[in-house]
Amino acid sequence: MLRSSTEIRVDILSQVKNGVECRTRIMYRVNSNWQQLGFYLNELVEQGLLEYSVPVEGGMRNKKRYRITEKGEDVLSCARSHGVI
């Protein structure tokens, strides 16, 4: 069964709220692909529902770490109360 774009967005917000921070792990948890996830993550960041940071570590690959904003938590709460998840 296909999911709506709203269900995918809510699923992403839910996973990030539950502590899944890295893009690859979010992708596996929401059963998405790299391109689709990138589209939704960028959209959620632009809407102010997610934010990210790039930790400064000594390694060559500093990955973005996503976290849900207060506005994102409000949207997630609203989605739960309306039965989207």
C-alpha cells in the first residue's frame, strides 16, 4: 500500500523525535530511498519542523544530525490526535 506524502513526513518527524539523527538511519527506518528522503528532509527543514547541525569531529565525514523543533513536535502531536499515525 502506498503512503501519502503526509504520512511520510510524519514518519520522518516521529523517527527523529525518537532519536534517529543520521540521514541513512532515517532512510532505513521510514523505508524510503536517498533521493526521496533528501526531498522531504529539505522540505521539513525549510518549514522549520526539523533542524540540523554538523558536529565538528576530527573525521573527514561530518554528517548532519537532525533534530525535531518545537514546531515539528506540535505538528507531530496534531497528526497523532487526527489519527495520521
